[in-house]
Amino acid sequence: MHHAAQAYAKTAQATVSPRELEAGLLVKAASRLQSVRDSGGHSARQLYDALYYNRKLWTVLVSSATRAENPLPNPIKQNIANLGLFIFDRTLDVQMSPDPKKLDILITINRELAAGLNANN
């Protein structure tokens, strides 16, 4: 049964559009951050892991979106880059001065962006 689940997961990944994949990853990052927020941020390891995952995801999103060969219009590329800088700044702020309430904006940005990506499919 385990092999069937793995085969299904691989097939599902192959049929997901890049937009759907990005949206799913943003929702996953938001969920991890929300879990930390809901727990009151008491686990430093859980906070670090959630922030690290989100930062890694945003690093990929920003670097991919801002490449010269990316067909997105330059104003959209700039907006994504600016949003990424905000995400990175907030991440550092939370790491230096942990406060679960500071995660709210990161969660909101990820969820809103994921909703926008899903709406355009």
C-alpha cells in the first residue's frame, strides 16, 4: 500500500502546474508558521524550522521570479523582489526578538499570494 501512495504522489506532482506548486508550498509555509503562532512560539526549534522553511521558499521564489529570462513584466518582478526583502527583514526581526504575533504578516502574505496563484489557474 505504501508503494501505491508513493506512486500516486509522484503522479500528482507531475500533473501540478508551477502556479499550483508555488501556491501549495506557500500554504505549507503559512501552516508551519501558523502552528508556531498557535502554540505561542514556545518551541524555539519549531520557530526556527518554520522561519527557515519560509525563508528558503522565498529565496527560491525571488530568485526565480527576478531572473532576466522570466517572462513576468518588470513591475511584477520588482514587487516580488520587494516583498521578498520584507519577508527576509521580518524573518530576521523575529529571530532576533521572538514574538509569535510578528508571524501574522508572514502568514497573511503567504496565504494571500497562494490564493492569488490559485485564482489565476
